Amino acid sequence: MEQNDLIFIQNQIGYEFKNLDLLQQAFVRRSYSQENGGENNEVLEFIGDKVLDLFVVKLLITKNSNSVGLYKKFDPKLKNSWSYETEKKSFPEQNELVSNYSESELTEIKKLLVQKKTLASRIDDLGLSDYLLMGRGDVLQNIGEENSVKEDLFEAILGAIAIDSNWNTEVLQNAVEIMLSPESILNDGDTEDYVSLIQEWSYSKTNGIPLYHFEERGYQITWYTQFDGISQHLGLEDELVHKTKYHCLLKISDDLPIFRGFGQSQTDARKNVCKLAYEYLCNQGIWLSIRDEIETPNKEEAINQLEILARRGYFSIPIYDFEQTYDKDGNPIWKSTCRIAEESKSFSAKSSSKKDAKKSAAFKMLQHVLSD
């Protein structure tokens, strides 16, 4: 692996290795080591699996998460309580753990965060799967595209960080937050998920990924004037000035400036720099439009494509009405009408097939909303 590759990987995961051999080992599949010798990533994967379990649970149940305030709805609380006998004789005050979520509910949330599909998706978002070292057979069979392989890589990287940092809990918690981006997965729509928004813009506009670089530095007012890019600006009266510990640089396109944001943690700094970039793109009129959302509008996928746009907040979920009549030979004719609450127009189509009529009506509506 070349030096520039190692630098890129460390920037994306927010951790600088003391022993780069460990980082490289995390990317070595057993098939590669069998052909070329050396160690592979299987033991690191085992370690990382346990690290992930522990720190995902920690994210869900402790206020000490780096992402301040993100997980408050999951935080169990220590609550003062008293118990009494029938004679009203009081027992000493007790501190009991009270949670808004049951064990089974927390288990399901944890499963969502650590499932194979989630970890594989995050490896893709970080742009790391291309650096896997595999044997010839794995390469020929395109094994590197399998979710299970990307899941293994995610865990192996965490395992390498655990060994390199000597099991530093703060480092490991930060690595899990940066790599997993749980705030995006658990986002309930109450707040904007700027990290995911910038990820989506990059995929759509540049067919690439956002590039991050983290540094541990406090905020300095002079940085605002000395930075050749777009920087988050904090006034002297801003409380964050004295709490800022990290800053994050973001590059999303060669023809756009570098962005810089600050935060109490790397996760906060990333969120702030993505918000800054989002606001810049909107102000410059280069944010995504509804036309950017659907790459190839077509009749066969029109129903799903309309629903995608609805899920992304452009309009309400489409409603379909059906009417069945018969031709002179007694053959059924289906008429489907597609309606959207926010649209004054509705669109209808007829076919001998109910499904085909629905697709045609949906496609007419899709063409209409994309032309607005």
C-alpha cells in the first residue's frame, strides 16, 4: 500500500497510526496472505467485532458520548427513589437505573447499527473497500464487493486501532463514531443530517466521496482570516470558542473551496463542516434539485422512483385509485389514477393489466414533477 493511500485512509477514519503495519494488515484478506505470506486481518477482525459491540452500547447508554446531545433519547438515568414498608418506615435513598427503552428495544437499535449491511455501507461511504488486498481467486470472483467482506474490513480496522492505541477508550469511542456515523443511521428526521446530505451531493455531482482531514487544535480567532477556504466563524462571545478541541477540513470537489469546521469532538467538527458546506452549496445555487434525485426516469421503475422522491420530502406519498371496466368482448380494462396531495394535477392511464396501468399513471406523474 502506498504512502498516499495510508494517509487517505487515516484521514477518513480520523485516527493516525503509530504502527502503519497494523493499518495495512487490517486490509489483508486470508486469501492474499496464503499466496504471498505474512499476516492477515482475521484476528484484528475478531478484536474489532468486540470493540464495536462495546462502544455501540456505550454510545446508546452514556452521556459521555463525543457527539454531545445526539443520544440523549437513549440515555438511561439514575433516579432517586424511596421504598416504604406498610408501617411507612422509610428505607435509605436509592439510585436506580431508569431507561425509556426496554432491553429488547435497545437490542434492536444495536442490531441496526452493527448489522452487516450497515457496516458495508459505511466502508463504501468512506471509500475504503478499494484498498483490500485479496488473493487472485477472490479478485476474479469479485469477493471484495460482498457485504460480509466489507463488514470484516470495518471490524479489522477497529481492531487495528485498538491494538495501536493500547485500548485507549476515548480513541476507540471516537473511531466508532467517525467510522459508523450513528447519528446518520439513528436520525429520526427532527434535525438535518448534514453528513449524509453532503455524502449524497458528492455521489450525485462528482461520483466520488467527501474527503475529510481531522486535527486536534483549539479554536483561534486569527484562523478565520488566515484560512484560504470557507471557514466556520466563531465570535469571541460564542461558548464553543473555549470548548473547541478539534477542527475538520472537508473537500467535496476540485472546483470548490476547502471547508473547515470546529467542534468539541471530531464528530461534532465533521457535522459542523458539513453544515457549512451545505449552506454554501445552497447559497450558490448548486445544491441538488429534484431532477438530480432520479438518474434514469422510466416506466418500469416509476412507482418506486416516485416513492423515493416522496421519502426524501419533495411531496406526500402518491395515492392510486383504480377503476375496472370491460371492452365489447368482455375483456377487463383497468384505469389507474395517480394523485399527489401537493399537486393540482392527477394522471390516469388504462391497460388490460392493473399493474401496467399503475406504472403508466406513475410515470406520467413522475415526468410532471420532474419537469416543474
